[in-house]
Amino acid sequence: MGALTQQPRWSAQIEDDIYRGVVTRFAPHLPLARRAAPRPAKTAAEIEGICDNWIWTAGHDTLIVQAASKALDRLFPDLDGQYFLARQIGDDGAHAEFVRDYVKHRLGFDPFRRIADIVRQHWDALADLPFRDIHSFFAWELHYELHILSRLHTERRTAQIADPAIKQFAEERVGPDEEVHRLRILDWWIDYYAAHGPAERQSIAQQVIALDDELQRRLNLYLKSRYQRSALNFKADIRCKDAVYDNFRREVLARLLRMTSEQIGPLTSLAA
């Protein structure tokens, strides 16, 4: 890591290019673009399956609300950091609340207790990593905002079942909001990383890689269960998921740490 040249700002196009490159190399059977729209959920079991997936997403978003709030309080005395985290907290709270109301309407019960239990499972796995320090916070954001794109891109391209009632909300509200979260977090990171000298950046990179891998080990069971739910509830194609996820994650780390894929070194696989 020598002198740091100007790094391009992150973009959704970079994310899509990384995904396409990984799929082309490791899962060429997956489509690079959606070939046909998913059909609406028809049976009670299919509607329950759609709701199950979204309840887990509401748990994920509620964890982000709580963890980002702790990080804002402990790690970000500056207004810039407070603003991007406030946006993330507010949006994800609204997303989770929408899902809660959606499930009430579709299934006739309040999923509050299920969401709360999922959040507890997240905290059991994470402990203090989201707010321990700046580098553990960034590694946590990578897992909860960036690495999951590997699964979400595959869902969007291959899911065979959807519910129009929430699909519209996902496309018009959730997707754009989450893109803003990622871009603002990564703009902050790029500036933070560039402000350090070569020796400091090398140390920071090794810390982030180690923390990212610790999070992978802690989250592996959860991540596998989300893939299985994608296959069961959306009929998404998750073949070669381990290779796609592992290499998407590796490439994200390499680009954000200004390293080659080989320099990242060994990482815990989703298959572990």
C-alpha cells in the first residue's frame, strides 16, 4: 500500500459489475438480467412463505436500527457521521414497521414477537462488534449492507414467486433507501481511509479483514438460513451460492481496502 491515488466514489454500478463478474466466473448458469417477472403468490403457504422472508428482513432492519444507534452514540461525535447514521436508522425503522403492518394485513397476526426474537439472535451472534470501535463498526456495516447484495442480486434475478403488495414497496422505497445508505457509508469510509498514511492503512486493512472474518464466522448459520429461505419461499436459484458469496465479499474488501484479491488472504467461507 503505497501512495493512495484518488479513489472513485462507490456506486451501484460498481456493485453490479462485481456481482456480474463473480457470476460469470463461478455461476455461469445464473442470469445476468431477469428473464421473466415472478408470478404472484397464490396459495396460503406461498403467502406465508413471502411473509416469513420479510419478517426475517424486518429483524435484520431492526437490528440495524439498534446497532447503528449505539454506534452513533459511541463512535460519531461529528455531524457528518451522525447524519448518515440517522438516515440509515430512520429508513430501516420505517422498513421494519411497514413489514410489521404488511404481515398483520396478510396473515392477521402481529409479528412483533418473532421480529424481537430474530433481533435477539442477531445480538447473540454480534455481541459488541457493531460499536466496539470504528473498524469493527465498518466491518459490521459491510456485512449488513454490502455482502448481502450477493444474495439479493440473485433473488432479484431468479425469484419465481413474489407478492405485488410488498414487491412495489421493495422496489420503490427499500431499494433506493438502501443504496443511499451504502453510498453514504462508503463515501465516509473512502475519506477516512485516504486520510491515513501507507503504514496506517496497512494496519487498518488487516484489522478490517480480521473483523470482517470474525463476523463471517459469527453470522454463517444466519446467512445460510437466509439463502435457504430464498430458495424455499421465493423459489430463487441458490446453486453455487458459496462461491458467489465468498468471491463477491472478497472483491468488495479488495476494492475498498485498495488491495488485490490475493492480498486479502484466506477468508472463512460461507460453506464453513
